[in-house]
Amino acid sequence: MKQATDQTKGDNLMANTVHDPVCGMDIDPATAAGTSEYKGQTYYFCSAGCKKSFDKDPEKYVAAAGSEHEHHH
Ligand SMILES: [Zn+2]
């Protein structure tokens, strides 16, 4: 008989951080200064300035990030 180990208390080292596509910073979505949705994907920004830059030219940042590390869901 197998007994499942109850590990509901996982460590939080792998916090759910996201990549600011403009400056490249790793930020916590909960504390992001702004978000933008582009092509069905939500992007998070460390500051309003980064969001503004992204909104001005999203292709530039999305293309750069996508070619480096692609994630398909
Ligand atoms: Zn930023």
C-alpha cells in the first residue's frame, strides 16, 4: 500500500515572477506597476515608463523576448 506524503506546505522559493519585457527585470505580478495585454498574453512592468514604452511598440519587445525563450501554452 502506498501512502502519499502530505506536502501541502511547499517552499515558496519559486515565486511566481514574470519578466518585464522592456527592461528585463524580474518582477512579481502582484506588485507590478502596470500590465498590458498583447496578442492574448499579459505583460507586466516594473514601472509606468516601461508600460508606456511597451504600448508604443509592443512588437519590438515581444519579438525580442520570444526568440530567446519561447513558451507555448
Ligand atoms: Zn521595467
